[in-house]
Amino acid sequence: MFMKSSQWLQADWTVGGRPGRPRKGAATVTPRRDLGVTKWGVRRARRTQRRSGRWAFLVRTSVIAAAVALLDTIDLLAALAAQRRRPLPTRPRFRRNIERHQQRPGAFVVTVLALFGRAGRDPSTDPPSRLRWAPSDSEQPVTAVATVDLVRYEKGLHEVADRVWAYLQPDGGWGWSNAGLVVDGEDALLVDTLFDLRLTAEMLEAMRQVTATGAIGTVVNTHANGDHCFGNALLADSDIIASARCAEEMEHLPPSTLAAMLRAASTLGDAGAFVSRIFAPFDFEDIPLTLPTKTFESELDLRVGDRRIRLLEVGPAHTAGDVVAYLPDEGVLFTGDILFHGGHPIVWAGPVSNWIAACDRILELAPSVVVPGHGPLAAPAAVSDLKEYFEFLTREARSRFEEGLTPMEAARDIDLGPYAGWSEAERLVANLHALYRDFGSDLPADALTLMGEMALLAS
Ligand SMILES: [Zn+2]
């Protein structure tokens, strides 16, 4: 029996018998001899098979190449359009961060979504802004690429995932902290209050627009610095949660101490002048100290409605009891002052090695969106940068410590290299004091001494 080559090809793939009549249970390929195919027929069939395989390969390759070229073009146009709408920040380091985020796989998808979703609209006219460019029924959390590339660094509420907001306060310098809000049904949780009652009231008013009842049942303080907890006084009826170490430190740093320091500033020399200048926009008079009502150690899992929030104690680092708040289902992480984005961190407590470990812990969580304690929203790359900063500073400090330089001499001597563009550079001397302390130094490093040295470095 002779068969056409197309029939043979079909027969060759038929297991255990003739086409259309498979033999039950058998799994052997029918010998070609049994099909009565000639040698010539087999060669011709193989040639045809090879040829059709080559054609299929060529067509597939061409389609893929054309698709890639098209997507690249769209990506380029979208990136140019996005950049025209919001020029990149001028700080070289920050600009490099953004460029790095843009190179991440998937960046073009977000950029295209942004182009078509936001074209012709000014985000500042949407109170509060939504940062979730994907369709609202999408299961995917917003990616860090979208956050870093497209979110304006503007005062106010910005939705960073479904019903999760960051409240930003540019420029992120001394006292200008960020906060966070998580809402589910009638439940709402606030991450940090602000430095004084006026600013906190303004923030709570903005938040009333997005909460069901206007009430905030739970407040988390990430640490004891006043710019993250003095506003607690306006939420005295809420559950206020912090690490036990944070709560203890808050008792020693009441608003009244800062108010008294400012009143006495004229007698405190350089430190007084510096504190007066950096804290001039804030009012600490008559703020009652409002302490946490619930404390924990190490970790605490919370729920806001059905949403999960995990509090992780990562201090002592910036302060004695630093906590970060993580939403595992949304991939959003509120760092408190473990991250100052675009500015120098300041090590009040240390050890610095613990702060580096905190960075590692955040990076292991691989969040999509990082809400820093100060500065614009970030991607995890900003946490990597911070870790590298501390590793760099540890090396630079160690050699100068061994040479016998004071922290102030070391601060004046160190070439900050890639970190030269970070703001609040005067904090370098405080960070060197912390590292010297880690190395075993017992030089005085109380707040007034540090403020005085920072004043000199800033002048
Ligand atoms: Zn702060």
C-alpha cells in the first residue's frame, strides 16, 4: 500500500496501528515497513518535514522580533511622555535610582499603563491621588516601578495599593515625616502621627475623605521621635501600638522637652541656633504626651478588617525601638525612619550593624512599594542604597578612628562620593559618632553635642 507523504507523516505519529484505528493499550510506533512506504517516499516525507519545520521556525522568529521591536518603540515613547509630564529629580543619586528602576523587567508595561491611564491628567488635581494604574479589579499590587517613576512627591494622601495610602510631607527634611493609612470596611489603621497638632489635624482631615466613618481605631508608632508620635494627642481614644522599647523612649522625649529646648535656644549656642532654624515651622507648646496603650516585642500581627499587617521590630537602629509595618498581601512596607529616601539617615541609637541587618530584613520581604519615614516613595533599591551607604561609612570611619581623628575631623575628611547629593549632610557627624561608639569610643554624644557639631557642619 502506498501512501502520500502527508498520510505517512500522520501514520508515523500514530501509536500502535493505522491512522484512525489505534490499538488498545499498545505503545509502540508502527514500523514503517508495515505501512508499505518506499525508501523514496520516506526521504521525500523527511525533506517535507524539515522544510515545513524551517518555515515554521522562520515565521515564529519573525513574529517575535516584530513584537519586541514594537514593544520597545512603545516603551520608548511612553518613557519620553512620562518624563515630559514629570521631570526627573535633579539629585544625581536619585536620578540614578530611577533609571535603575526603569531598567527592571516589566517597566514598560507599567509605563504604557501610565501613559494611557494618565495622559492629559494632572495627578495633583485628584485628591487623594491614586497610584494604582492597573484596572481596579486587578489582583496585582502596584509595582515599585510605577510608584517611583510616576508618583509626584507632593504633600498629601497618595494611594499606593487598594485602600492603602501614604501621606507625604515634602521636602522630607528635619521633622517633615511621612505617615500611612490602611482601611478596610469601617476599620482604619494609621501608621505614625506628625510632629505637631496642626499638621496632624490637617492630615486627619484629608484622611476623613477616605475612611468610612472618619474614625481611626488603631495607631502604630514606628518609633519615639516626635515627628512620628507627637500628634498622638489627637488620637487619644484609639488603640496606640508601639514596641516596648519605643514606648519607654517616648516617655523620655516628651513634646515639653522640645518646647523647653526651643524656648532656651538663645542660650544654647550653635546647637540652639541650629534647632531653632530646623524646627521653626513646628509648634510643640502644650502638646500632651500620649503614650502607646499596647506594646509588643519582636513581632505583632494585626488585622484591619480582613487585611493583614505585620509589625516587625528591627531596632535598636535609628532609635531604641524601631518598627516597620508590612502588608504582605499588598507588598507595601512602611519603614518609619529606617529609610530616609534622598537624605542622610541619622543614627541616634545604633549599632549601625543592626541598621544594616534591618535593611537585609526589608530586602528579604521584597516589598513592591516602600514608604519611607522621610522623602518620596521608594522601591527596595533605595534600601539597598542605604545598606551600601552604611557599609561605606563603616569602612571610612574605621580607618579614621584608628588614625585618631575625631568624628568631626573624620566628617570633614570623608569624600562622600555617590552620597554627596543626599540632603541633610550634617547628619554625617552624628553617624560617625555612632560608629565610633560601635568601635568602643566613649566620646560624649548626647543630643546637644550632636546638634552643636551638626550645626558647625551645616554652616
Ligand atoms: Zn522622622
